[in-house]
Amino acid sequence: MDYTKFTAEDLVLDGYFRKWVNQQLPPEDTFWENWLADHPDKAEIISQAKFVISALEMKHAVISDQHVYQKTQSIFALTDADDAPAPSLWSYSLKIAASFAAIVLFSLGWYLLRKEDKKVSVYETMLAEARTAPFTEKVNDTNHPIKVSLLDGSVITLQPKSKLSYPQSFKTDKREVYLSGEGFFEITKIPHQPFFVYANEIITKVLGTSFTVKAYENDKNVIVKVLTGKVTVTSKNKETRELGEEQPEAVILLPNQMGIYTRPLERLTKTLVENPVILQENIPVPANFNFNNTPVEEAFNLLEKSYGVTIVYDGDLLGKCHITAPLEDESLYEKLDLICKVIRASYEIIDAQIIITSKGCS
């Protein structure tokens, strides 16, 4: 984070800076002291921001328009006091400057309190709660994906209009990053240091795998798709976010599965991805989908192994069903459509399982 470009207002809104002002950082964290020593020209802005934060923190009081007016009047009254000695031009100028600065600061405090009523993005809220050390933020404001490499060897492909924040050094027991938008994660496996992705209302936990998280601020759904490995997805509602606790409910996702968090309903469900791919590690030799009078049960077993899916059906009912069809080039769903058409069956996907319904074959 490049704090040299921050204004006083930017600093007031920065969670890491506020924690320093409120003495909530660990004693060994001397980032702000060192930063101020390296940037003495920013001392005035630091002072202004600290002043406003102190005002905002006092009992979290709401500053009314009347209060601002009264404060402004009292500040100007300093220059008109009857019992004050006749000021010099220099002292009068200083009072005017001080009055103007105070008016600006009180106005800024009032503005920020009013601004708190407006919606703050989940991404910004998470960062404000989590930032106890300097963070690095990568923003993709281009029209093409960009690569972000982490110190642990992990690589994230960040899509346009997306941003990723992460600490400059990970904790010893876990690696945590924060996403707004969409990113494809290729995570280096470190068994004792799981990797967490915080994106809107969900947490994705992995050891080492590749997956996609899609969590744009204004989308109604947050989506996690797994390409390889295994991930655990947990939803967080408003109350648990404020407490910093995870809900006990979690969804485990395997390759070709995805979790969908529906934000209006606060519900997390599991299903299959739109276009499941063949998992090469499951089949050392290319699978043969050219079926020739092949028992349907055998065809379903091959699909399960190739795509890593679960197909639920009545083996006794389909015991006499056979399939003859070249299905080498079709997708998984196209294969299922054609097989079900031949055996006069149907299928639906429930909790990432393919459920076959049929009356059997004569």
C-alpha cells in the first residue's frame, strides 16, 4: 500500500492506520513510527487524521449540523474575544489559520460520520477488520487478466475489475488473502499452512489446489469452482463477520464441483460446474466412449471415473439397459442426455450428484 499518496481522509478510512492511532497494534509493529520518520513531510496530514479519528472514537457520538455550527461559532469567537489584548498581524493570521483548519477538520469528521451510513463494500470491511500489518493490494484495471505471484510460490490470475489484497508476509500457521472480483488460484501445497481466500460472504480453505473464486461486489451470487484438489467453503453472515467467527456449516468441493452462495438468501449450495472436464489423473489411458452394446451400468461407471462425479441409479432397474453410440466428442451433459434418451430415462443434479430416474428396459 502506497501511503504517500493518502490524504487525511484516506488515512481516517484506513483500518490499519486507525488501529495504530487507537493503540490496538502489537508493540512489535512499528510500521507507522518508521513510516513517519521516513516521511516527515506527512506529519501535518498524520496529525489531522489522528485528530479526526479521536473525535470519531469519542463514544461514537453522531455530530449533528447544530453541533458543527456551534463549534464553528466558538472557533471564530476566539478571534473576537473582548478581553484579549490587541493581536499582532502575525498572531491574528495564526488564529485565522487555526480556525480554518479546525473548521475543516470538524466538517470532515461530520462528513465521515454521515458517510458511515452509506454502504461500505464487504471487501473494504474485511480488510479493515483484518489489517494488523502492511498489506499489498493488486488491482486489475486493464481489460485482460493479470498474474499475481505470492512469496509462497502460489499464482493468482486476476480478472479485469478485480482486486486482491494480501499481507507482505504470511502468518506461520495460515496464509490469508482477500478478493473482490474474480481470480483463478493455483496454490502451492504447504500442509502446516492452509490457504484462505476471503471473498464477500464466503471463506475458501485449501492446502494446495487450483480453483476459481468469483465474488464481484454487486453480483447476487458468490461462486467457487474447483479444477484440482479439494477445498472447503464456509459462509459467513453479518453477525459472524463482526465476531470474526466461522459458521460450523461447511461445503467440501472436489474437482468439477462448485459452491454457490446466494447472497439474498444467505444460502450455500453445492452442484457441478457448467462444463465438467475429464480428470486425467483418474484415467492413466484415454477413456473409450465409443459404446457398442455396452451395459449402461458400465457406461455410467466410466463417466464417474473420468469426470470424478457420482451417478446415482437403480442397478436392478437398469440391468437390462445397453447403449450403442459414439460419444467421444460430447461433453458430460451431452453424453448423459443421449444415454438417457436411449434408455428412456431422465437425470437431475442434486448436491453435485447426478440422479438417474428410469422405468428400466425390457
